[in-house]
Amino acid sequence: MSVSRRSFMKVVGAGGVGAFAMPLLSARGAEAAIAMRGRVPLEAPLGSPSGIRLDSNENPNGPGKAVLDAVHSAFDVANRYPGGPTAALVAQIAKARGVAPENVIMGCGSTEILHLAVRAFTSPAKALVVASPTFEDPAHVAEAIGSPVRSVPVTGALKLDLDAMAEAARGAGLVYLCNPNNPTATVHGAQAVNDFIRTLGRTSPATTILVDEAYHEFVEDPSYATAIPVAMENPRVFVARTFSKIYGLAGMRIGYAIGRAETIKAMAPMKIVNSTNMLAVAGAMAALGDTAHIERERKLNHDSKVFTQQFFEKAGYKVIPSDANFMMVDIRQDSTKFQEACKARGVLVGRPFPPLTTHARISVGTMDEMQRATEIFKRVLVTA
Ligand SMILES: Cc1ncc(COP(=O)(O)O)c(C=O)c1O
């Protein structure tokens, strides 16, 4: 018997669901928690489900019905290890991306992929090259295992400085190329990424390049293209993807990488066996098949994003062009104070991203959330 929503409620009881749901609604997002490196305990800063979370680049709508139904059904087989279904998901991803199953490796979120990459391709003698700022997790892992980290500041337009990154990559083990980049939301077109890869092939042919495409589905820039075709030709390149963003499965923890079989094999030995769970696998399979829902999410994100960009621009603040489900706003004042003032009024915005101490990263919520949040931003910016 498949576990319907009603029987799931019966199993845990109405009170149980309520008690479970509250901390989920109010806890700080996983993406923000990563940056804290466990120093600060997870807290419930909003204390109320009406609070607005714009701090972790999550999908505010959550997964669609097809995914929820699939996840509920998967409770039937939760007593089994997920090997078989994971293999089926790998086959489905491979088909969807035009590659073979041997070109795919799953992770407990793409976070596991980033960890595997840093452990497989860096060492005390082989540095990690990252932008500054970028998603911090790879650098944190490198520091933890004693690999040097070379940080390359973004340009004045808050784009990755690909020339400087190529220079810094000479002799490095791994380059982390986040495209679009978190937190700046800027994107590089296919030509720029391919040129960068070609340059490294000449100047540092032993360096591996991880292209993190966590926000791939949100990109609107027509010059952009996934690096998967390049990864299929070049063993020094591979691509990370996640179900946490447009697919709305951040809490399920499932992501993957695509690359040549030899590149995937280099990471596989460090992988936790069965790090993908049965429910997440079921959800991911349904999510991949529900293309109409993803299209709808893309449109919803676009509309809320444009609304928010227009709010800031009308108020006289510069918004960095965004190809993601978040945006970087030049608020011309201390972003920590802005973050705290918003939090006190029930809106969580992104953590500070040094050296951009006067920019705020705002994740895109629902239209209703952005309408309410912009009222708060108005008050906070005026009183600052
Ligand atoms: C660029 C980037 N990569 C990877 C991740 C990790 O995502 P997950 O482990 O949920 O797939 C995040 C999370 O926000 C991110 O912003």
C-alpha cells in the first residue's frame, strides 16, 4: 500500500506534524548554516511561520505534487537500502543529460560532490582556486584537509575574474568555477568558460575544473550554456548539479556530478556509500519528469525577481544583473547591520559576503513574500 498524505498524517499524528513543521519553517536555511561551519547552533530566528526566509537561495514554493506523491509512496520501501532506485535515477539523469550512467555520480546534495572534488583533486601540494566571494564550502573543505586556497577577487562588475583565476590556477589541483556564481548571481557565457578551460589546458594541464551549475535552470543570459558537453570531452572538467534549487528539494539532500568516467572514478572511492536516501531518490525521479512544473517555477522566480529588482532600482540602489534565484544589491551601507535590522522585522536575508560588505544578497521568495519583504527593506534602508 502506498502511503497517502492522510495515512502519513495518521502515522505521525496531527500534533506530530505540527511539531515537526515548526522548526522547519523557522530554522535558518542549510546554505546559510554551511557558511557558519557549525560554529553557531541552528536557531529559530523568526519564531513564526509568517517570517520570510530570503537567506539560502531555496525554492519558496517547494516541490510539486508529483514529487510529494512520489516521496510519500517511497515510505513503502524505506526499510530497503536505496542502491537499486539510485541506479535507476542515475540512468534517468544520464538519459536526460545525454550521457551514459558511468558519467554520473550522485551525492547527498551537490555539497557531497564539492567535498569529493576537493578531497580527490587537492592536497597540501595542490591548491584550490576559488573566486572571492563565491560559495564557501569548497574552500572550507580545502582548509580542513590542509590544501592551500588561492582566492581571486571578482571584478568591479562582480563577475568572476577568469583571466586572474587562470593565472592563479597554474600548478593548482582544482579550480572551483561557480556559474552562475553564488553570491553575486553573475553568469559567464559559454565562450568565456570554454576559453578559460582551453587556457588552462595550455598553462596548467593537470588542473581539474569543477563547474558548479547549481543555478543552471534560472539562467536567462542567451550566451550561457551548460559545460556538460565540454566535460564529456575533457577529463579535466566536470559539472555539479543539484535538486536543491529550482526542483525545491533542498531538504531532501540530493545532487550529482557529470563528467568523463575516469574523472567520476577519481572521486568515487571517497564517496559515502548510499548517501542518497530512498525518499530523495523518489523525489528526484519525479522532479526530473515534471518539466512543466520546472518551467512554471522558472517563470515564478523571474516575476518575483523582476519585481524585487525594480523595487531596489526605483529606490536608487544598484542591483547586480542576476541569472539566479537571488540577487546582489549594492545597499551602500553595512550589510551586517542591514541583515540584523531585517531579521528583527521577520525577514532573513543573506549573510555578509566579504569583501562585499556593503552589498546584500537577497534570495527570491514568492511574489507575496517579496511584496511584504520590500516594505520591510524600505523601512530599514530609510532608518539606517
Ligand atoms: C553554488 C552552490 N553550490 C552548491 C550548493 C550546495 O547545494 P546542495 O548541497 O543543497 O546541493 C549551494 C547551496 O546553496 C550553492 O549555492
